[in-house]
Amino acid sequence: MKNLQQLLLPLICILAASCKMDVSLDPPTFRPITFTTEAQLDEQVAGMYNILQQDPVYGFGLWGYINAGADESFRSNASYTVTLTEFYHISNTEQNVLLLWRNLFKGIEDANVILDVADKPQMDETKRSQIKGQARFLRAYYFYLLVTHFGDVPLKTMLATDLGTNYNLPRTPSKDIYDFIVKEMIAADSLVPKMAQVNTPSIVTQSAVEAILARVYLKMAGNPLNDVARYKDALFWAQKLINSNTHSLISSPHPLYPTTPAYARLFINKMQNNMNDNGTSESIWDAAFLSKSNVTGNYAGTGYLVTQQLGAVMGVYCPDAGITGVNGYSPGTYRVHPGLYNLYGPGDQRRDWAVAPYVYKSAATTRYYTLTVNISGDGTGATATAYTNAQGAITSVVIDNPGSGYTSAPTISFTSYGTNSSTNPSVTAPNEAVATATVSGGKLTAINVVSGGVGYPTTYDRCVGKWRREYEINLPPSRLQNNTSCNFPIVRYADVLLMAAEAELKANGSAGATALEYYNQVRRRAYGYPPNTPVPGFDATTLTMQDIMDERSRELCFEGIRRQDLIRWGRMTQAMQQVLTNNDNYAPTNYVTPAGVAATNFLVDPQKYSLLPIPGGEIVLDQVLTQNPGWQ
């Protein structure tokens, strides 16, 4: 299946020179060309979509250095003194913040140009309407990203060239920005194509519009607007998409990798640009990427910029340089907070996919498991997970699968390996733990820790595992060391189900059968059950907001959503305090600083750090702009 780059890459390359111009809030020095042909309009559409691929947007920023400073992951190779956006240790002149601002306003300007000239070319009217709908939606979406990250921003809906010499644009109240966003998105819903017409999540469809509308309305219902009437609107748009029967949860493993869980299939597809498996069942809207090694034939030598770092900077640790090995290089920069790891219950198949239980220590294919519970006996199938404290002592062992056929208690031992270890994995810890097991009816019933030992890897040694380079299509020698072709899921169907459950719970004051069914569909798939088939004794029969909050983290972790969720729920401060509490209880000495730096800095001034600063350079250019509180 072709993705957006394959369809529009030639047009993006044509735009390469013009894409370098500065079109944020700086007044331009020349007017853009007058678009008169369909081909010229197509070029502008390509440029408008290209914003999604930029480094500060979905190439890295919105899932990494802009939004990763919450309670799911931390950047392991840093200290309190490092200047990074996600560590809340920046000034209002931070370059990453400026680049996010300018890229989003450039996307808005691209959309403004399209809407200004869309009626001029002679072309198919259906296509013209679809282009208008995509421009209205993307312009609104870029404003949504601006208002959620910066608060009040200028509502710039006219061409920069039409502003004349008076380029002082004041900040528009957030409520007015949100009202504009929903008005434009609702209008776009009847203009853009349906998913069945394009069969790719790389293009804006009705599915994307309706899913994002639900997200926007949930944000309006929470902080800072707290317009609780919007919960009903969120429920309306989420259910409109659900009831269209266009999408469903992936319920079976990837056909090429049958031993992986169904949950993993979507993320394998993203690493492969959906090339081996049509990903439109659960996928709704992606930011699509190509790696440089894909640019061959007619596209060779175009200088197409490769920006995606999913799987690389946020991936499973592997020192393979990516040229001769098969796994693909990753420094394992992002590690996992124990609060997230401990949210998963026994048997939840998402945990060991989202949180990698192994690392690589060479270019070979051998996986070294960070901490493994070995169960040796006369039965089969028993598995368990060991949990450690800050000293690396095993404190408990939880049975994930009791197995069958055990007539006597099996022997329990542990194998450990850390990302900072030498090339050869240690068979035992420096001070080996001792545990005993009991069985009943052929199954493991308990594993009791007699002695916890010392020096076992903790949760903090586990890397983010959702995006695994071993599944890349680009194998050596064409693979790039530091970049991948991984498509980023901006919104997917599991998110819509959980948004609908939350919206019904908040709108009605309690969760009815419909909200419970949406919630249970996500949980069933997580534990290996068919999503749409009720499972008596397993399905949740009650639902609270805490259930929703936890499930969203278990399901959607590392997808750039958590920080904004916590802010709209008013739970960011509480979450960051919990990070520091967990550090005291679980973090090994060498991770206390990097694991807690974001939380420590954020808690100095939560109100300030809930928004990014208005870039100082923009205030110089637009003298009626004001700064966010605390950033002067």
C-alpha cells in the first residue's frame, strides 16, 4: 500500500527551496506565486502535510523532547544541568520551542494559501472539495497543537502577504481558538474523503476528523477551560466514528510474526510503513515517514530530509551501528518509570511489548533479557515476573501464567542482565536471590522470595520497546544509523474507544453498558481475548476515572498523549510527585538524577511549566505578543 510520501514525495521535493523560507510570524519580503493549476495546488498540499514530518513535530518533538517529560518514561543520559524542553530546564529563547512554533505557523500559512487559491484551477470538483476539507482540518489541527502547548496564540487565518506592514498580531483567547478549531473541523468532516476511498491512514479522512474532534472536545472539557458541557460533544464525535463500523481493534498477530501479540501488530506495521500489512483497521491517522534508503529511482539524489527517530532514540538498546547488523542501532535513551510498568496486571500482553524485557549487546541477533524468572520442573507453561527495589534486590515474584502439569514444586532461579553490563551477560547476580514455589492442581500457585539478593536490573534498566528496529524493512546496508521510516500514529481506534468511555462517564456521571463495552474491548485484546466477545469473570463491571486514566497509560504509553492527558485532568502535579516517590523506592543510584529531573524541575512551578514559553524572538518581531506566566 502506498503511503503519503510515495504519492506526494515528488511534489515535496519541488517545494524544497520554498519550504526553507521563514513564514512563522515574520512578515514576508515577497508575495507567493499565483497558483493557477491543479499541479501547483497539489504542491502546496504536499507542503502542508510535510509539517507533520518535521523534527519538532512528529519526527521527534511531540513524542519526545517536547512531551516526554511526564510519568511514563525518562531520558536516561542526562543530568539536572542539561537544557532540554522535556526537563523543564529552558528559557524563552529555547530553539526547540521556536522551531515547533514556526513549523506549526508555517503549516497554517500553507493551508491559508490553499484556501485562498483552491477555487482558481480547473479540476475535478470532488477533488477540490477534498483539498479544501484537508486544508481546513490541518489548519485547525496545527492551531490545536499551538493552543495546547502555548495557550493563547494569534489566530492567523489570512495570508501573511495580506497583512501589509502592520504585522503586530495579538494573542487570541484560548476559548476563541478552540471555537475556531471545532468549527473548521466540523466543516471539514463532510468534505474530506472516507477511509474506504483512500485506504491509507496517511491522508486526512472523515475518521481522522471525527477522532480528533473527540480529542479536542475532551481537552476543552478539562483544564484550562473546564467547559464540562463539551464531554457530550466528545461522546458524540467518538460514537459517530465507532458507529460507522469503519474501524476495529486488531485482534490477531501479524501474519509474518505469529508469535507476537495482536497488540504488537500495529507497531510492527508502523515500523514498516504498513507495507506488509494494510494497517487501516485500527490506524486512523498517521504522520507518514520514509527513510533515505527508500528514496531510489526517480527520487534518488533529491536530498529528501529524514527526520524520524522512533526506534532509534526511543528504542531497544543495541550498539549495532545499523549498517552491518540486523537489529538496528539504538542507544536506549528512553527508559521506563516503574509507575507505568507496575500498572500492568499479570497476563497483560502489552507490558512486555511496550516495555522491552531484553536488550542487545552486540550486532548479533542474540537477545539478553534484563531479568528473567527461570522455572524448571516437570510441568510446562509457567511464567512469572520479578520486581526489584532500588538496591536491585528482588522483592516479589508475580505469576503471569500458572502453567499446567506440575506434580512437585519447580525450582526457581533468576538470570539478570543490565544495559550497563559488559559484553557477556551474567548468569547470576552478585548476590543471588532465592525463591521457592508451591503448586496445586498441576499449576503454580505462589512464588515466595526467601532472599532478595542484590544487583539485579530494575525497571529503570528497561527501554521503551514499542518501536523495534528489528522489524524494519530497510535492512543493511541501506539502513540509516540514527533514523527510521517509522510512521507515527497520531490517533488510533483504541484511543477513540477510551475517549468515548471517558466522555460517557463524565457526561452522565456514571458508566453505562456502552462505556463499559468500549473499555472492555481494549482490555480484552490486551489479555489475548477477542475484543468484541464478552468474557464473563474478566470484563470490568464498574468503571471509574482512575480506571480510564490507568488504561490510557497502559494502552497509549509513549505515543505523545500522556502529558496533555495529565494536564487536562489536573493531575500533572500529582503524577510528578509520584515519580519522585517511586525514585526513592525503586531507582538505582545512577538513575536517581535523570529519572527524577523532569519531575523535580516541574514541581518548582507547575503553572509555568504546564505551557511552553512564547518564543522570545517572536515577541521581538510581534511587539503586541505577551509572554506566558513565569517565562519572562
